[in-house]
Amino acid sequence: MDNGSASPRSLTIGTVLLATILLYGVYGVAVNVLAEETVEVIVDDLYKEECGACHLAYLPGLLPAANWRAVMSGLDDHFGEDAWLEPETHDHILVYLQTHALALGQNSRATRFLRNLPDEPLLRITELPGFIQAHEEVQEQLGEEMLAEGFLSPCRDCHRQADRGIFDKELLNPGYGPQTWGGPPPGDSPVEND
Ligand code: HEC
Ligand code: HEC
């Protein structure tokens, strides 16, 4: 009877393992196929280190160059924090941000953030009219008082692959979809670290 074939038990374990591998494999492929119009990822280590110390390092392609200049010119009082940098580091980061900033002609989901920009450059991505418009549904779901200043700043609370430039609405964090909203997302801290 035993002709060398696998026992039922090891067959089961093997099947579970195979299913797990398949699931992850399919998930990985699905993410790559679904992710469209991504924002360019960070290619500068110094920027990532210095500007990722307190919150996720925002992708340069989320803000126009004029806005980055405004952010970089006020680092000694950066949203109530001192984020001052040595001049050499400051200049290096400023050049990097400006050359990779959000601009017309990029095929990214952030291009809509260029709509209706006021003349005076805003310091926050989250206060750009195009950003607010893109998050109107979130605002409706959560209500005004939940969306206090800074509430949407930790992008990864919802866009789990924000550091990879992926903002597709189909790829939001499970648990942060409109179906389950009604209270604040169960995030642990408002400021993110890497
Ligand atoms: C000492 C901590 C600290 C460092 C270092 C820091 N930041 Fe910030 N940053 C903050 C805080 C605090 C906020 C406001 C967060 C909030 O409102 O929840 C903020 C917010 C921002 C925002 C606005 C986010 C939004 O709401 O759209 C941008 C853009 C930003 N930082 C860019 C930078 C850049 C560029 C650097 C590097 C030069 C940097 N930060 C370094 C603390 C820091
Ligand atoms: C509380 C959850 C939440 C946070 C935090 C959040 N978003 Fe979103 N975002 C959403 C949802 C939900 C949508 C889709 C809204 C819709 O379909 O109406 C969206 C849409 C977008 C889109 C448009 C995608 C498309 O398909 O056109 C971009 C770009 C985006 N978010 C970027 C950001 C960035 C950058 C940050 C951080 C500065 C951020 N979001 C923070 C929930 C969030």
C-alpha cells in the first residue's frame, strides 16, 4: 500500500505552504499590475535621512518647487519644530527637492495637486486645494473635526505604500476603507518614524 508517496499529513502541510507562497506571489504581482501613475521614489539618501527623522520623508514629487523652497526657507521654525540644517546639507537637499518636484507633464497621481494653486506657496501637501479635493470623500466619512490640521499628514496610515509612490485608491490599507470608517483610524502615533 505504501508505495513511497507522501503521507496525508505531510501532503496537507505541503499544500498549506504552497497556498501561502502562491497567495504572496499573486499579491505581489497584483500590486505591481494595479499600481499606476506612481510618484517617483526617493533617490537621495541624505534627504531621506534628514527629512525622514520625524515623519515619513515626503516624496519630492508631492509638492511643486516653489513650495519646497518655502518649506526649506523656514526650517528653524518648521511647524513648531526646529529642523535647522547645516548650510551644505540644506543646499544639497534644496537642489534635490527642486529638481524632483511636482511639475506639469509628470504621469503621476499627484499631478492633480497642481490644480488651483494659490500665488503664495503653501507649506503643506495636505492644504493644497487639489489634495483637499482628492480627500473629500475621506472628509465626508470622518467629519470636519477629525480632519484637524495634520490629520492626513501621515500618508502611510492609509496609503500603505506611500514610500513607494503608490497612491492608488484600490491599494489603501485594509481597515481604512470607507466601509469601516466611523471613527479615527487606529493608528498608534500621529508622527511616523522609519
Ligand atoms: C524635528 C522634526 C522634523 C524634521 C527633522 C522635519 N520635519 Fe517636517 N514636519 C514636522 C512636523 C512636527 C510637522 C507637522 C506634522 C503635523 O502637522 O502633524 C511636519 C510637516 C511637514 C510637512 C507638511 C506635511 C503636510 O501636512 O502636508 C512637510 C512638507 C515637511 N514636514 C517637510 C519636511 C522636510 C523637507 C524636512 C527636511 C528638511 C523635514 N520636514 C524635517 C517635523 C519635522
Ligand atoms: C485617512 C486616510 C488617508 C490619509 C492619511 C491620506 N490619504 Fe490620500 N486618499 C485616501 C483615500 C480614501 C483616497 C481616495 C479618495 C476617493 O476616491 O475619493 C485618497 C486619494 C489620494 C490620492 C489620489 C489617488 C487617485 O487615484 O487619484 C493621492 C495622490 C493621495 N491620496 C495622496 C496622499 C498623500 C500624499 C497623503 C499624505 C500627505 C495622503 N494621501 C494621506 C485616504 C488617505
